[in-house]
Amino acid sequence: MDEVWEAQADWWQARFTRGVDAEYTQQILPLLAERLAGAEVVVDVGCGEGQVARPAAAAGAVVVGVDGSAAQLAEAARRGGGVRYVRGSATGVPLRDAAADAVVLCLVVEHVGDLGALVDEVARVVRPGGTALVVMNHPLLHSPDSCWVDDWGPDGEAECYWRVGPYLPEAVLDEEVDPGVVVRFWHRPLSAYVNAFSARDLLVAEMVEPSPPEDFQVVLSDPAMAATIPRLLLLRLTKV
């Protein structure tokens, strides 16, 4: 997938960085900052242009950002922030064993085909007693064919709901997320992730399912209903 992000680095930077995306500014970055407090060495795997890594460095951690896209890393270096960047992949992190107090995987795991190799690397790089923070699109609510539905109930009243597609079968999806921009997703049930991590002594210490930010809710026909459907899932894992 590195070649996809290489080709679409400009799209990603324009759509999701510098405060443009409400999910990052209102949810992802605050949630991660709170859970990275006190970490001395942080490794951000799939760091992109560094918007997760920079705040961690500003808070006093030594931060290493790892990404497979040269274009993303070049932009990360231009934006500065005191992060050390290195080219590598989620399944081949070029760092020694037990190098980090905390490893971050932000919107990464659903884009990696070899889950076992990814989890092996996380378990190898994080020290015993350390933390892994995994942010992903919610596996249940972003299963294939899931979507917001505006409908009419049997009484003629408007009826809005989130349709959940096939959840348990694993699937590979090539999704056109914007005109001409195709991104590959691997759908897996949540149990696949939890079991893969726990088999490598990374145990779930916390799970967060935040309500979508208001900027997202208001674009749908029933904001009150939209507020009850989490788009993201955060797992805080502890290496035992």
C-alpha cells in the first residue's frame, strides 16, 4: 500500500491535516495526547506527514515517525516539530526491540493486509509495561456496505438509521474515497484484532468509542441519531 499513499500524499495532506478534518482536531489528537502523557519514547507507525507525532514531541517525548511514503516523510520534515523520521513499514519497523514506551497506529491497521506481521512488530518494538494505541475505523459500523440511510417508516414518518453490512466475514475493499482516489481497506471483526494482540501479550486496557464530532453530525439528516453511532474506535493496549 505504500505506493498508494505515495501517489495520494497531496490529497491526504489537503483533506486531513492542518486542522481541516474535525475527527483529527476534535477527537483523534486529543484522545492520543491524553494517553501519551508521560511517555518518554514514542514510535508513530504510519505517521504520514506527522500530525500525530508533532504534538507528542512538543509534549516532551522523543518521537520517531515511521512511514513508507517518501512524499509523506518529506512533507513531515518540512513541517518540522522535532520528530525523527525514518522510512519503513508497519510490518518492518526499522527499530530495535523494546525501543518504545508507546507505539501509535493511527488509522493504519485497516490498510495492512498482514495483520500477524503488523502485530508482531508492535509487540517487538514496545517495551514490557509499555502501551500501544490503535485508532481505527469502527470495524462493526464500517463493515462492507454499511452506510447512513434516509427512509420512510410504515407510518409515513421519516426514518433515519445506520445500516450495518456483513460484519463477521473478513474482506478486502477498494473504496473510491474521493473522485479518482482509491484506497484499499481490510475489513476484519474486532475479535480478529483483539485476539491477534492478546496472542502476543498485548492486552486491552481500554476501549473508546467516541461520538462523532458535531461537524460530522450536522451534515446528516438526523444529527441526534448520528451522535449515537461512533465512526472511530480506540484501543489502548498494555504489553505484559
